[in-house]
Amino acid sequence: MASEFVVTPPTAVSIPVAGQRARFPVRRVYCVGRNYEDHAKEMGFTGREPPFFFLKPADALVVVGEGETGTMPYPTLTKNLHHEIELVACIGTGGKNIQAADAMKHIYGYAVGLDMTRRDLQGEMKKQGRPWEIGKAFDQSAPIGPIVPAAAAGDIVNADISLTVNGTDRQHSNLAKLIWNMAETIEQMSTAWELQPGDLIFTGTPEGVAAVVQGDTLVGTVAGLPTLTVKIV
């Protein structure tokens, strides 16, 4: 007998895979905080602190196809919306207590993502010692481009990562500068959660985060992956 629901089930979130008709279904969206040293410093911290994580809902993704310009509405309640360009690792094989030496085998592919942040709301919650999901996990807070399978992504661990706003450079670094590299991140994360196929990991942003306003066009790149272009409307 087919299942019946008291309300219509939400549509499953999925992301296109470059060069394929099949799509990548999304289960959870994990994010790594302060994972580049210079970004940690600009946020008032220093050193190689233990990694910490937060989550965004899967339906916060703004999925942008290759060659397209996505749109993100300027969110409510904030006057200080910040961009954070990130490499996104897409989990293809799940597991718990994954060792760093084995971790890269669990990655299906990679995409370019933006962890958009209501910085004023996040800062206020920090001051009050309260959870800061309101600053991070709001609607349409996570634009993402197409996924490239790992075998086709090139030397991703040494790839350049950058963001421009209206053609002006804002963020630029290299993934080799991650404080906790992807393998170490997966090792740490999989002790707290059992990772599953369909999970996304936003791996952290480099220095240069700053505010954007309505009308701005953001162009994010990671070498070897499709460019992510988003306009704030």
C-alpha cells in the first residue's frame, strides 16, 4: 500500500553533475568554521584551534547550473550580509570514525559554494552566548554550482580559490592553506556524525569576507571546477 501524507512532502534537493544527466541528491549540509588561518585572524582568533562545525538545511541551497547566473534575495533582518567562498566536498560513500588516510575515497566530487552569513545577527548571538543559526542557516543562504566527480577535478587539494564582487577581487587563497584539510575534516566530522551519501561539506572560507548589497554580482571560482555566479536581488 502506498504511503499517504497529511501534507505534501517537500521536493528533494539535488545538484547537477557536470557532464551527466543524473543528479546528486542532498541529505545534509555541514560547514566547517574558521578553517583558514588568515580568516580566523580577521574574525579575532589565531592558531590551529580544534575544528568546529555547524549545519545549514538542505533547502537553503541555491542550485546554479553551469554557465548560469543564480539569484539570491537579500535576506530579512540583516544590514550586514557577508560572502564566504568555499570548496564543497560531496560525500559519495558514508561511514563513521573514518580515518584521514581513507577519507578522500569517501568523496564523490566537488563544487563551488557560498556560505552567506547575516554577520550582524551572528555577532549578536555570539555576544549573548546563544546559537547562531539565524546568522547562518537562513533561507537561500548557500548558493552552489555543479558537482565535478573527484577523478575529473584535477589537483583539488592545491587549487586556487577566489571570489570577485562586481569584478573586484575580494577573496583569494589556495586550498593547501586549509588549517584542517579535507581528509582531516572528514576524520573529525565522522566521529560526531555518521556521514551518509548525499552529505555536503562546506570546507571553510579564506580571508577577505565582506558585505554585499542588492545588485551585487558574485563570481566564485575554484580551479578545475565550474564557476559559480550569483546576483543579490
